[in-house]
Amino acid sequence: MTEKENMIAGRLYDASDPELVAARLACRKLLHAFNHAAPEEAELRQDILGQLLGGMGERIEITPPFYCDYGFNITLGNNVYMNFNCIILDPAPVLIEDNVMFGPSVSLYTATHPVEVVERLKGPELGTPITIRENAWIGGGAILCPGVTVGRNAVVAAGAVVTKDVPDNVVVGGNPARIIKHLDGDGEKK
């Protein structure tokens, strides 16, 4: 398998592989154009996102600056909004479903490294997918760690560090994030 195939499959991979280096460079060029487009160039920004992302629905708004590693591992549903300065490290797939909102400076990290020092010092990396289900709201400055899923209608409070899956219809906050309150299926407090 290629290093790219290993990366996407969640296996250890060598990030210095020429194909991956070229993919990150291509991504950075597109991000530069996106992040430096004039405010009135919304159509240009949408075209760039179409080239950058693995898939995107309708009514996507990402407020520059925006950063990611590859772009092709990111899939957005319909009606997704990301405020200023969001970061998605995407060596593994990131799925963001319909009607999801991000506050400013939200970070999604699918990237990780081996925990054992001997293996980590050899340099391999790996990634674990992140999924954000429909109608979720991720508050400003929140961090989602590798492998988490945020449930439908869930709210991640500003500054939370999400290390484990978030169930549907809850509000989580803190470091590590924990359930603060339960919501009914319409997002109202129970």
C-alpha cells in the first residue's frame, strides 16, 4: 500500500513520503488563495473550497483564515458554518454533517503519534477519523481529539477539550469534556 493509503486507513504512515508532501503543498497553495481572497470574492472562495475539500454540500460558509493539512479528507454536509481561524488536521477522514456551526478557533485533530516513545521517535504518524453529526454546535476554542464523534444536536462548550465521544442531545464542557446537561431531541434542556 502507498503511504497515502496507509494514512487514510488509519495505519502508521511516513508523512515525509513525496506524494504526501506534494499533497500538503497543493493544499497550502489553495489555502493561501482562500485566506487572501477579498471579502467580496465569496464565489472565488467557494470555488477554492470545491477544489480543496473531499466533498461539500450547499450553503457552506468558512470565514478566513482556515487551515487544514490535505483537504481531501474533509467532507461537509449542507448549511455548515465555520467562524474565523478554524483548523482541521485531516490525515484521517473528517465528516461534518448538515447544520453544524463552529465558533472561532475550533480545532479538529485527527492526527496523532504512537504513544510508546521508541516507536514515536522512529517518526511514523497516524490518524483517527472525527465525525460531527447533524445540528451540532462547536463553541469557540474547542478542541476535538482524534477518533471522536459528536452526536446529533450536541453542543460543545467554548474551550472544551473533547477526548471521548459525545452522545446525541447533550451539552459538554471542560477539560476533558464531560456532560453538563441533557437536551431533548429539539435541543432544549431537560
